[in-house]
Amino acid sequence: MSAACPPCPLAAHYGPIIALAVRLEHDGEVHGVLVTGMPTTFAAYPEEARLFGEIASDLAYALAMIRAREVREEAERRLVRLMGNLPGMAYRSRNDRARTMEFASDGCQELLGYEPQALVGNREVTYGDLIHPDGRDRAWDTIQQAIACGEPFTLTYRVRTATGGKKQLWERGIAVQGEDGAPILEGFIADITDRMRAEEALRADREQLRALFDSIEQVIYVTDPVTNEVLFVNRHLKELLRHDPVGGLCFREFQGRDAPCEFCTNEIILKDKEKPYVWEYHNPVLDRDYLITDRIIRWSDGRDVRFDLAVDITERKKAEKRQAQLLQRLTVPHRVAQEIVRAAWDPEQVYTTIHRAVAELMPAEAFVISLRQGEDEAEAMYLVDEGGRHPPEGLPPGEGMTWHVLSSGRAVFIPDVAQGIPFREHRFGDKKSVRSILAVPLRIGAEVVGMLSTQSYRPGRSPRRTCRSWRCSPPMRP
């Protein structure tokens, strides 16, 4: 703009004077106005006006830089005040291997034992030299990769302090563009030595607990009750499963199912997290019986998880079953005796009573009761097989298994007839070949008066306990 200049001494020498004013503007921001007076004869030349505009542009740029520096210095002062209250060091450094500091907050003294001025410009010490040699290259590579990707970086490394001590530090920073266009690193460094020691102690405790669980020869595992993910299993369970199921789903790994188990106790233990739940279960995958204790515990990441201790009670369950079977075998003869007395020694009732009782103990397809009729005579009085009841049959004197039992008074067990028998074979009923035979003597006092025999079309096992419950002699194998 231009305007008539008020009367001034220059007017007497140069003639009329006008005022020329230009805004001092840089990057869209106005920093002021430059005003000058010049003779009207000069103002008529475009070169003068252009020169004045260039001077104004340079001045505006200089003012912008001064303003930016003032803003930055004020921001740094506020940052210093803020960082002075934090347990760590805020910094700005060059992107070089020396980590040359351009700024370090007062936390530098507590963190490293050096005054900030000692690090700035590498006056007394180079920050890069304080980093342990094992971590220098890794830190440098991580920073350069973050700069290339335009992302922040996070580092952990050890340093040597001014007193010669060692600390574990955590650093978080980002690269910004400096005044010369080169990247400048800005960030914050904190001491995590105590945290790392605590984590190491916790890790050691976990390893000790894991070793303890692995030393227990019972099933121990941890699962997520929400996702059903297997989080931990001890060595014993890995050996039983013959693989490591961690990361899999509990119902698939432990039960061989494709969906959560309908008998799952998660709902029960989640309702009362302080109370364990104890129950028994037969695992079909392992074919073992377990006494299981479930409860909710807090996992390392803070979530509630399911802890299971399963004690193998398979042998106990087998013993209970054997005890029940033994009790049954012991009570059956007594019950049979009572029924025989009630039958008033009616032969048919006696035969069927004995047959029914023996069938409870030794399921078989054929059943024979033979009685001695004289010194050299015997008759199969009660013959039953899959074809039903058959008429009595006389037995050849002195031959076959029946006469062996009658004469020796000893029981005979043949687990597989196909492997050969030391007696002449005599078939009853439907004449179907049997595979296994148990024959025991029937006594009145010390006298052998008959034989009871159960026969199966399948190979069998030695029923020694059954023989003892009927007070038979030890089984004899051919």
C-alpha cells in the first residue's frame, strides 16, 4: 500500500515522500507489518517495490523462526517441569550410534547418576556407550526399522550407571523431522530393574511350581472355563495322552468329543469360586477312574481359570468291585442252602435252584449235574444248554471227566478244549462242541456224590475264586 507521507525533512531534499507497507507473512501466518517511506520518484520503479517485498519475505521468515524457537523453548520448559516429576528421563537425541543427546530432563541424575549437561552433546559421556554391548546393535537395528516404517519403537536393555552399577531400562520413542530434515529421536526412558527382578522371581516361582506339579504322579491341568482352552498340563498327563494338549480344547483333548461335555462342572465352580467341587468320573479316553477336585483360581494374566486335580482311583474301584463280587459269591451258597431246605429236597427244585445260583456267578451256555448211582454207575440228571432242558443220560463207567471228578474228588478247569483234553469226550444235548469247562465235585460230608459242571462255547479263564467260594479243590489243567 502507499500513502502521502506527512511533512518530513526528506521531502525538502527528495521531493514528495510516500509510505510503503507490506505484511510480514510466512506459511499463511502474519507476524507483523513492514512500513517504509520513499520518494515518489523511487516508488515509480517496480524493481524497488519487488526488492522491498523480498526484504519483507526474508524478515517474515526470520520472525517465524524466532517465534518457533520461542514456542519450542517454552514447550521444552514445560516438558522439563513435567518430566522432573516422573521417575525417568525425557530426551531428544540425534539418530546416531552414539545416541548424542540434544536434551535430557532432570530425571537423568536419578536414572543414570549423571547431570543432564554431562550427556548433552556428549560433553562428558556418550549415552550409546552406557548401553551394555550385548544390547547396542539390537537397539540400533530396532530404531532404524521403526524409522523406516514410520512407527514408534520400544526397547529394553541394560546400562552402566555413573557409579558402575547396572540397571534394566525401558525406552519408548519416535523419530521426528529435525530442522535440517534429518530424523531426531524423542522419547522417554524409565528404570524397570525392580519390575524385571520381580518378574524373574515370579518366573522362578512358576517354574518351581511347575516342577512340583510335574513330580506328582496324578493328573493336574488348568483350562479356561469360558473358551475351554487347555492352558497347562503336568508331565504325568502328557505321558498318559502321549502328546502335549496345551492350546487345544479340553473336551476334545481329554474326552475325545467334538462339543463341550454335558456333565461339565464349570457352571458349578463359577457360582462359588471359593469352594472346590469333588466328584468321581470314568475317563473313556484313558479308561481310568478318577476322583476329581475342581476349583477356580486366578491365572497369571488376571483371568479366572479352572484348576483340576484328578487322583487315579481305578485300582480302588476294581477292589470295590471285587469285594462286591466276593460278597455275592459268599452269600449265594447260603441263599441256595436256604432255598434247598424250603424245596424239601424236591430234586427238580434243587437242580433249578443250584443252576440259577451258579449262573449268577459263572454265566455259561451249558450246565450239567451228574449223580453217582452206585459203585460203577453215574447219570447226568440235569442237562441244560442253549437248546433247553434235555433228558437224563447214563454215563459210561470209569470214562470221561465225570468219573475223574467222582473218583479223585478234584475240580477240573479246561480253559480251551481245542488245545486238547486228557479225557474221553462225551457230548450232551445238542452235541455242540464246547470250548471251556469247569467241573467241581458235589459232596455230602467227605463223600463225593456227584459233579456240577458249567460249559461254554468260548474259551474261558480260570475261576479260582468261584471254586473257593464253593469249597472246590484247586482246578486241574490237562
